[in-house]
Amino acid sequence: MKQRIRSAAVAAILQVRQHKAEDAIVLSCDPRSGSTWLSEVLSASTPSAVIWEPFHRDHVPQIRDIGFAWRQYIPPEADWPEAERLLRKILSGGLINEWTSWASPVADYIKAERLIVKCCRANGFLPWMVRKVAFNRRPIHFLRHPFAITASQIKMGNFDTSGMGADLNRGRYSSDLAESAAYIRGLETPEEKIVGMWCRTQKTALEDEVTEACVTRMYYETLSLFPEQEIERLFAGWGESVPENALAQVQKASRMTQEQSLLENPEDQVSKWRTKFSDRQIERMCRVLKDFDIEIYGEDPMPKTTHFISRE
């Protein structure tokens, strides 16, 4: 009851505030990618409030009702008016419940100058989203090595691959990805299937030139090793200077971090997935990346990106 009253209050506040969809900061990420850490940095930077995982089928029935899959794919040029209306409602703070509003105090919604929409389930339609909404601040496409995500999901134990087959058939446009669905079903191990789903979800966003031009692509690994420089790069893309409290927050571990080694040993943190898999497992996961023609990640813990910064 208390949480329902709280979420109703947040909904009323946001209805009065009348945020615009174009003003939202979208953080498009993966489960277990370190995105909560980045969302907390963003929340500390400017008066902001978080809209938490609004594309979650179990917690946001409106998403389920229009037929979204867990990792919904929407072709970049698709015309789906119902989904677009719901997207704009989410981005403007018009779809609030106990789940979507839990991550920020009520006071933050009152003071918020902008909303941070953190979504682990939007990568499959990120190219469509950036075509439908003219964002005033470039959305963040936040990536982490798929092998690290796989290790973390397996450790958490709540990302069971047994239901993956059904989800591959779920959602509008699933027939567009029939080939990748058949490929993932043919994989033998949970780690291969998780990597395969990561590739299927990310492929269009990684290859789409419009997305490349419209988003700021960030990497967990470079953010861990070079936090200040990466935060500066993010705000520079928005044409803004970095608030001091953002730099202070980036030195703190996220509330979702299970191990507090992130800040003390960032090099170990970004490569520790290598201790969770055998050489044979890594070889098989690398084969999945190759079969999807994805080159940004591989055996090396670091991404193949031009955004490297040397430590001096």
C-alpha cells in the first residue's frame, strides 16, 4: 500500500512537471552491464530522476499488452504507431508504477530537470527509437563485454536460458530474425546462448549508421579504467561541462555491485570473466561472435574502439 501511494504521488508530480520525451536521457544497456553505476553518476550530475526499466514485461503490463518480447526488435524504419505512443509516454514520465519509480526518492522527481530512462531491454529497437525521437541529448548506448555479462548472469542465476526459445518467437517482427533464432536454438551451452542473444540484440544498433551518428557509445571497460575522461567525453557530446558531483560519484561503486573490487582494481574487474570460463568455453563463445560478424569484442577483455585513453 505504501509503495502504491508513493508511485501515485510520483505520477502526479510528473504529470504536473510535463517533461518532454525529447529531453529524456536514454541509457540503453544490458542486464548486468554496470549500467546502474552509470545511472547513479548521471543522477548525481544534475537534478534528475530515474525511470527504471520501463520495458520489463513482468512489471510494466502495457509493454506486454502491445506484444513486446523481452528483447524486442523493431526494424529501424518500421511504422508501429502504438509502440511509438507508448515510447513517448515512457520518455516523458507518463507511465509510472511501483517498479518504474523505485530508483529515485520522491524529492528527486519534484526537483528533476530531466528524466534518466534506464533500459536494459531497448537495444533491439534503439535504431528505431533514434529515428522516432529527436533527442536533445544523445542517448547512451552502453556496452560491456558479452562474456562478462554472461559470467555475471550465470552467477546471478536469474537469467535462465530455458525460456529463451519461447522468447525468440515472441513479439512483432520476430520473423525478421528467424535465421538468428534458429542459430541460437542450435547452440549447445548456456554461455553460448547468452552470447548469441547479446549478438542478436546488439547487431542492428552496432551496424546502423544513423544510430552511430545519434548516440554516444560508451563501454563499461573504458569507463572503469578511465572514468573521469569517459564522463568528460559523454558531457562534451551534450555540449556541457562536467559537474563536480558527477566526477565524485563515478568513484563510488553502484548499489548493485556485488563485489567491491571495481574501484580498487579496475583492470582485474574488467578481465575477471576470464577466470570463470575454460579456454574451450571462450573459444566457443568467440565463434558465436564471429558467426554474427561482431568484432567490437573478442578474446581481449577490452573493446576494439577508438575511444581509448592512455594512462600517463
